[in-house]
Amino acid sequence: MRILITNDDGINAPGLEVLTQIATEIAGPKGEVWTVAPAFEQSGVAHCISYTRPMMIAKLGPRRYATEGSPADCVLAGLFDVLDGARPDLVLSGVNRGNNSAENTLYSGTIGGAMEAALHGLKAIALSQFLGPLTEDLTDPFEAARTHGVAVVRALLDKGIWDSADYRTFYNVNFPPVPAAAVKGIKVAAQGFRRDTAFGLEPHISPSGRKFLWIKGGPQQTPTLPGTDAAVNLQGYISVTPMRADLTAHDQLSDLAARIG
């Protein structure tokens, strides 16, 4: 099996090392794992592509490359430059440092990498490690993902729904903020929404007198509705959420057509 991996935390991120281990085991002794990851952290860039500027790419080692682009850029670089048209069997994105549950999904470069792969008709899975009080003192905060990642990816490859629709299904996996031994299992869950918390900003004045605005997130330990991703993560379960890039509110099409008539 040929696997392409990327992330949004950067080529030197510890989560990418975890993903390399997962991908290597999935690929098998005769398989190939190709890494194309951002040279610098690209968290929060979502499905951004470098459409208005070129990006440099550098080979760092065998099957290991860094680009000055986003995760979606990295997937494009992997498909059309590094692999030179030799399509991978699977694209994995992550393992992100922090959860991509609930509304975080919409901002996530980790999700953006998997989404770009799905738009090219490839099997794609995004993986993220939820962090919290129970992971703060762990020697390896990615312990849950490192221990259970292979089993989750194999379960999706064997039993997941891999359609051939124009907007193909890809998967968002979040490992709970608990030690590996405390993981209770896997739950298929819808994307949730953290109520009463959102991204905001905080202004600061620099020593030179200039104003800078810092984006800051809300509390991450707030559960979403029962059965949705962040809720089951905080209960100790790995969440698996099937996703598509189609943003149409299909449930409102008929009603809106009748109203506008």
C-alpha cells in the first residue's frame, strides 16, 4: 500500500511522528509511506491553498518533503510533484495536537488536507488527539492516538463507506483526552457544536506602540450535544465522523425554492 501523510502542525511536529508510525504499520513491509508536510505550523488555515503565490518544496530525506504551503497544498504537491501522478491508496492527515471536534473542524488545516485528498477521489482520514487535564502529565500526550490509531484506520479501511460521489466521503477521527488504557472504544458521531464558546480576539499594544490582535479559542472541555463528537471524546471514546466537502443545506432546498418561487 502507498500512503501519503501530511499535517498542519509542521514537518517537525511530534504528532507527525506518531502518524508515521501508524502509516508504516498500515502500509506493511512492502508498502510506501510518503511525507509532504508544511515547513512551518499551519494550524487554523482550514482548506486554504496558495493560489496567489508559489511555494518552495524541499526534500529532507527518503520520501520526506517539506513545503512552504498549507496541508491542502502539501496534498497537491504530493500528488502532482513528489509522486508525479502515482496515486496513493490512502491519505492520512495529522495527528493534530489538539482536537478537531465540533466547530474546530471548520478551521482545521488537518481536515483541509484530508478534504483535498477526497476531492481528488482518494481515501482520506484526518486524525487528531484531544488534550485535557488527564493528558497533561503523560510522558506522551499522543498516547491514545499512538496506541489505538492503527486499529481505527484498519477498521475504516475494512468497514468504512468509501463512495464514488463527486464530493467523496472522508473521515474525521478524534482520540479522547485520556490515557490509552482509559479509552473506552469507538463511536460514530456527528459533528457537534460547543455552545457559549467560540473563537475571539484579544488586542495587545507592542513596546513600539503598535496594536496587534491575537486570535484566541474558547474552552475545549465544553461538551457538545449527547452523542456528538466532543461529547463522546470527553466520555473517553474515539469519535469517527464521516464528512463531505459539500456545504449545501440540502434540508432547506425545497422550502427555499417554494418561498422564492
